[in-house]
Amino acid sequence: MRTDIKTCINQISHVIRGKRTQIELSLICLLARGHLLLEDLPGMGKTTLSQSLAHVLGLEFARIQFTSDLLPADMLGINIYDQKVSEFSFHPGPIFNQVILADEINRASPKTQSALLEAMAERQVTIDGKTRDLPKPFFVIATQNPLNQSGTHPLPESQLDRFNMQLSLGFPDFESEKAMLLENNEANELNTIINIDSLLKLQDQVDKVKVSDAVVTYVLNLVNLTRESNDYPNALSPRAAKALLTTAKACAFINERDFVTPEDVQFVLSAVCEHRLRGHLHTQSASSFSEHLMQQVDPLAA
């Protein structure tokens, strides 16, 4: 694994104990220029993970608390008339930061949720007919509580598909939680490991990772099976196929390879595809559909 990425993971692992795989996948998602959805119970460390990622990468961070009365203007910004100069001046909202924590996104109204779509897809927002670019890099981390909790509104499948990955931290193991309870918080101060310019160069290098025809065929076989079989509630879209390939390239990159293997695809498959395949169904285990998909497609047949 790349030394700088490993150092980032090690630092965050001292804050988020026992969740090394989730931390690694979060960094992969960022390097692939994607967006991340964290679904878990309150108090599991979702906000801490978001803040830690921004800190070790030296990125500007803003937290937007999604509530039922949050308006799109509260997030995007607003034009205010300045009587001194007799013209409108734009006051940017918190969306104009490099890492956005959309906290409890499924507690806001669908109108406010949809205001994020242009920002996530185009890296820009349109306010009063004028388009404004967002900073680079731009990374949205949205958190949501389980739908069986009060006051939640399910995200539509079209918005779920905008998130490259969905992760769940889950409860820590006994030893990790014990270490967390006994530790001195002052000892867990984070240092900036990768600056903004270096991160942008890393993202460009991920784009250059080679993908063989066999790996592309493997990805397409996985995607097409969900469209042809009745075993999956939702089929994977072309956007999902692209997300699977770009995150697999990021996985190969952090492991110091300039080519993608089927194992890279398999490592990110559940995080990239499960929320798309499952939709709003919560009757099966979190990895059941993606595990079934891997069992059905042989990478050697590509």
C-alpha cells in the first residue's frame, strides 16, 4: 500500500477504532472522485470519520445538518440586495467547501435533498440562473439513519445511484471499544498528511491506471446479470458500472499497482453496488445481493 495512504489510514484508525476496511474504502471513494453515503445508527462515528478524512487531507470542511425545515438556499447560498452599490451580491452557502457532511440527509424534504444532485454530478450549482463552480476536490459525505427510525424520508433510487459507495461502520468490537473508552483524546490529534495539490495529483494518477479488456468484461458480466436475472430488486445502471470501474482503479492505485485485477473489483463491489441493488429493501443482510452476484459470475470467464 502507498505509504502516504497507509499513514492516513493509520491516523484515522486511532480515532475510529476497528474500522480499517471502511476507512480504506472511504479514501478509495474520494480518490475516485465519488461521493459517500454512510448509513448507521446515531453515535457510531459517522461525523468523526468525515471530519478526520478532511483533516488528514487538509481540506475545507462544512457540516450541514439536514432537518425538515432546511431550504435549498440555506445550503447553496443566496443573492442579497446591497443598497450601497444598488446591486445584488452573492452570499455563498456551506456547499462551497471541499468536504461536505450532509448530516442525516434523509430527515430533509425531497426538495432539499434534490438540491444536492447538480452539485454531486456536475460539481457546480445554479442559483438565480447563474452557474457557479464548486471547489476542487469536492466530496460529499451524506449520513442517514435507518429508515425504521422516526422522522426519516427514504432517498429515491435516482439519488442513491449518485453515491459511488455506501458504507456502514457498525458497532466496534470489544477490544476496540475498550481502547476507545480508556484512551486520552489529546493523544489522537490528527496531522495533515496529504495537501490539496497532492490529492488532486493522486486523483489524476488514478485516472491513468490501466484496465484490461478481461476486467472490463468481468464488470459488464456482473452488471448485465442484474439486468437479466430476477434475483435482484434493482438492476445496475451504466453509472453504477462506471463507479465500479473507477473505484477498482483507485483500489489498485493505493495498492501500488498500475493495473486493475478482478480482486480490486471484488473488494469494492459491495460498497458500490449493494445500495443500488437493494434500494429500500432492508429484509436481507447488508451484503447478501452483492455476495450472491460475485458467486454467480466467474472472473476467469471474462
